[in-house]
Amino acid sequence: MSLLVHSFTVLADAVNNPAPVDPTGGSKGVDLLLSYTKWGVLIACAVVALASGGFMAIGALSHRPDNVDKGKRALI
């Protein structure tokens, strides 16, 4: 058993371990575009959440249930 373990150790020493490499090749432009898109979508979701909350508040204060329903649908 010890001979088997020793042979695996000797064979494994011959295999080199390469350094990690960036698979994208440093594509900064695509990364920047995706970052801007991500932040734009996040800001749009926040604006929609605020607008739907406003719809629900205005509909509840003015006793218009159709506006409350529109706000609930936009929030979901």
C-alpha cells in the first residue's frame, strides 16, 4: 500500500500547476457596459417601487380603489 501511495506522489509531482489566467482577456468595455446596465435596472426598480407606493397612497387618501390596485400591480 505504501508503494502505491509513493508512486502516486511521484507521478503527481511531474504535473505542473499553471498560474490562474483571466478567461475574458481583460474585456473592460463589456464589464463597464454590464455594470451600467445593472445600476440602471436597479434605479428603474427603485423608481417603480416609489411610484407604486405613491399610487397606493394617493388612491387610499382620495378614496379611489382603482389607483390603489394600479399601485399594487406595479409593485408586484
